[in-house]
Amino acid sequence: MKSGYKCSAKRIAAIGVMLCMLVLTCLTVTSVLNTKAEEAIGQGHVNYDVTDLRIRTSPVSGSVITKVDGGFKFDIYEETTDDDGDTWYGIGFYLNGSYERGYIYGGYITVDKRSDYEPDADFEEYLDSQGFPDSYKDGLRQLHAQYPNWVFVADHNGTDWNTMVEKQNVKTRSLVHKDNISSWKSTADGCYNWETGEWYTFDSGGYVQASSELVQYVLDPRNFLDDTYIFMFEALSYDSSVQNMSGVESIISGSFMDGSSHDLDGYTYPSLLMKAGETSQVSPYHLATRIIQEQGYNGTGRQISGNVSGYVGYYNYYSQNAYASGGYTAVQNGLRYAKGDDSSTLRPWNTRYKAVVGGAINLGKWYINKGQDTIYYEKFDVVNYSHQYMTNVFAPRSEAKTSKRAYSETTLNNTSFKFIIPVYDNMPDEVCTIPTGDGNPNNRLKELYVDGYSLTPSFSLYTTSYDLIVDNDVTSVYVSGDKLADSAEVEGFGEYSLSVGNNRIVVTVTAENGESQDYVINIVRKEADPIPDPDPVPDPSEENGFDTGYDIDEDGRFISGLEVGSTADYVISNISFKNGCYGKVYGSDSAEKTSEIIATGDRFVVYTSDGDEYASYAVVIYGDANGDGQITSIDMLYIKRHVLDIRTLTGAYYKAADANHDGTVSSIDMMYVKRHVLDIRYIVQ
């Protein structure tokens, strides 16, 4: 309102009426928008690897309303095609709180669901007869409604889903570009350098190992049951009734092969690809998309330049055998293969004609004619797991988009395309979603320590479990350390009070991307020393008593130094008793032992001449932790249980487990027992 403007009562009343009308109008618009949303024929989303996709006021050349990225969701109201046969969708979407309408190019979106599908009893029966799981059916129903002539074959390949995931997570087998978000890249052993924060590259162009979550997404066929990505399941054999020159021209339109001046022995790229398809019995459409995939839309791949040093005049259009190994780059190995001699595949490929046709023969021989006859199966080998044409996990998606461009809308609507769709054993009930997290994945420590003590084993950022034993008088410790990545958060440093026995301390490192890693320290606080026997300790100088060469611990009341395998009678015979005293040995069951082998936990009791108990000692046989009088691998198990705080040893058994006599029971004592059992070095008694 301008300064000085005066408002009369009549004007105020008029403004009030206008406001009421505006409110009613807004309510009406909202009602209309809701009605329109209910009239939508489907829903979709922008593909996750897409950025800055334009929404226009009309297909192709309409004004740009906004730009959106992967994951953006919308309602679908209509489907149309432009003059080039490309699909566009009329959509509804929310923008700054308002529901807007516009058009979006179909090549970069996924149709999640179409509500205009009408049940087809025959098709439902067909889906059941094929054995498609319920989780496949919605996508296939939508496709059937749009293209009723298409044929979908369930390939129950007999491969276990979890096995397939495991095999595709083998290092270098499934790659993704290093510039992608962190949740798409693996941090498994040998894939990521925690100290530098860099991923290891495994192929030319900066490709790194894909994360397990991404591998599961690209493996799951249910993610690709739409009218574009379905073409990764298209049968790739040559079919002259479907494939023609105009289709090839459509695929390569705008690429380096469109109107190229390359010397092709009198052919153009479209006619040469048709020739290659007929000769190899491989779809020329697939050959065209494969060349674009391998050499780039602009043909910048060095394997077809013909001028690589040492390989001038040689070509490898399909990048066959092109992987880095033996000190050679991927390009060099591919061209070394091209220089080879094999008349059946027209090698050496010293002309572009021979490289295109001979490479197609090779492709058919290696893959398609062997049953890997879809783009999906060329990438994901369900038999040997390693026989795959490409390592890029997104290659099937990319090639599927290019393949669809080969077909006009008329061809799509009137051709009985055959799609071979994998069905694995033991698939998850839910469709595997694409990971979306980003940020530094580093959740490792650079240092971890307990002040004043040494951890077992010594710290390593790859070791996440440690042990420590402290004396009974240690009532608290301070845990500290340092993280590798500044962006990570650490919980668990600080002072801890210790109880007698095992104390489990957990230090958690959470990376910027939300992934966490636990480091565990098990600290065992020893028990207090045994309370001395209230009976007076006999003075060896007194008249009663005994003399012996065995080790007598008067404080702990232990007798040790006995030879392994000694009988009770033998032990008694090596002790000199005074003033009529005598001794006996009792087993853990309180029965007297005579000719039986003496063992850890037995009691050596000295009596006076009148039968009163004079002194009592627990027997300790070092290494005999289980009390059977022998030293075997079973004793190693008892010591291991103690170290892992599964079953704690006490008294004579704890002392016997200390095979190296250092006052503590640890994994080192297990080693001493092992050497004794193997007759390498006997335990000193």
C-alpha cells in the first residue's frame, strides 16, 4: 500500500468481500488439484543417476519450468511421443508448495505404477504358468497393458540369490565410476584405502569396486521392469523380421557413426552393422549400442583411433579382452588382442570392417550363442560368475536405454518382443533399493589405547577386538585414541570403572555417511588374592612337618614342580615327613589316590602322627588346565575360553593355565601348551 493512501469503510468492505472470494477460489483450486491428482494414470520417478532433468510446459521445446534430480517423484496423466518417436509424459508435481503440471522426457524416468491397468485374466494365468513371483507381477502388468504383444519369459536359472550377490562382490568384478556417491562404492578389504581416504581403481577411466548394496540393486530384475530398462532382458539373437537398417540408423543418430567418413570397405556404419549382425547372428541393434557403450557417443575411445603407439592401424570396437593386467593398460591389452591371428574372427583387426564384423562374431561366440543372450546375462554370469562382457554395473541400464531408441513406436506396439527375465532362488521379498547415502565413509581409528597399558594384539585400524588383563588393585582405566577422518564422530573415549572379571568397552566411530564401526576392548580385572588360611602356617623348624624338593607356595597353599604323569604314591615317596607325620593325595572327588596319576586340583594333605590335619595344598601341574593330569589340546581350549571370558579359571586351575609362569593367563600360554603337545618344547614344571 502506498504511503498516504486512505481507506474508506466502503473500500474496507469491498476488500473483505475480495478476501472471501480469494479464500473460496483457493479452496476450489485445491479441490481441483486433488481431483486431478486422483485422475492420474500412474506414478513415476526420475532415475537416480540423473541430474538437472528439465520439466517443460510442452514436449521437446516448451519453456523450462524447473530442473529436478534423481529420485524426484511425480504423477503421470498422459503419455505421448514427439516427432522422433521419443516418449514424453504429462506429469503433475509439487513445486514450492504448489501442484504444477508439465512434461518430462521418458528416457530418464521410471514408471513405478500405472493405475489405468485393467486385469487381464489370460495374462494373469500366463504369469502364474511362468512361475513369476508376486513381486514381479505389478511391473509386468503395467508393461502388458502398454504393449500387449510383448512376451515375458521367467528364467528360473537355479542360482541362489545370496550366492550371486557374493560372487558379484568379488573385487574387480562389479565396478562403478569413482565420481559417484560414496554409498555406491565399496569399502571392503582391498577396495578402499582407509588411511588416505581414496578408493583403489581397477580399470581405465577411474572405475572402483561397487558397494554390496549397489550390486544388489543392479542385480534385482524387479528394479527394471519398465518400458525402457526391460530391454536389458531382450533376447539378443539376430532377427531379420524385427531388425532393419532404419532401426540401426535410429540408434546411432547423432553419434560418431552417424554420417562418418571412416573407411569401412565400401559400407556405411548402418549397412556394416547389419552385415555384422547377419554374419554373427547377433542383433545389429545390440552391436550398435555396444560400440557406443564401449567407445563413447563421440567415438573418443582410443581402441578405435587407430593411432595408439605400437598398435597403429589396429581396432577393437567392442573392447574385447580390454582390461588392465600384466603391466599393460586396458587399451593396450585390447589392441594386443586385435593384433592376434584367428581367421574365424577375422583377426588381426587391421581394418575397421574386420574389427566390426570379426568382433561381432567373437561376441556371438563368447556370449550370445552360448546362452548369455541378454544384456543382463552378458554382465551377470549365473553359471561361472566370472564370464562377463562388462564390469560396469550400470552398463545393462545404459545399453537398455540405447537399445530402445532403435525401435519406432509402431515397432514397439506391433512386435512380439521376447524378454528373458531372471528369477533367482531365495530372492528377498522386498525389492532391493538403490543406496542414496553420501559423504566420507571413513569410520576407522588411527589410534586406540588404554593409558599405561599395552593392548593385545597391537593396534591396527583393521583389527576391531582387543584384550587386556590388569591386576585386582586396578579399579579404573582411561581409554583414548584418534580418528582417521576429521568428519567422523567417536563415542566411547573416557574413563571406565572396572569390575572384577571381564569389562567390555566399546568405542564406536560413525562416518560422515552414517556408517559406523565398533572397536571392542575386553579388559579382565583379576580376582583378589585368596584370603590366607586362618590356621597358622606351620614353621618348618617345628618338630612336626615335612621336607621336599617340590615347590611349596605357603601363601597360596599350592604344591607344584611335580613331573607330568607322576602317580600319587610316587609323589608321596619323594617327601620326607617329620615326627610321625604322613601324607595323602585326594582327587577332586575327595577319594584318596595311590597308584592313580596326580592332576591339577588334587589335594596334598599332611597329617600329624595322631591323625590331625597338619597342612593342605592344592596340586598344580602347569599346562594341565582341565585337571586330568595330562597336557593336551583340550587344555588349550580351556585357556582359550578363559581368555575370551567364556569360562573363567580360578584357583589351582588358573595357576596351571599360566604355562609360561608370567603371572597371567593369555594366548601366549596357549602357544606354550601347543608346543608341548607337538613335542617342540616341554612346559617347565
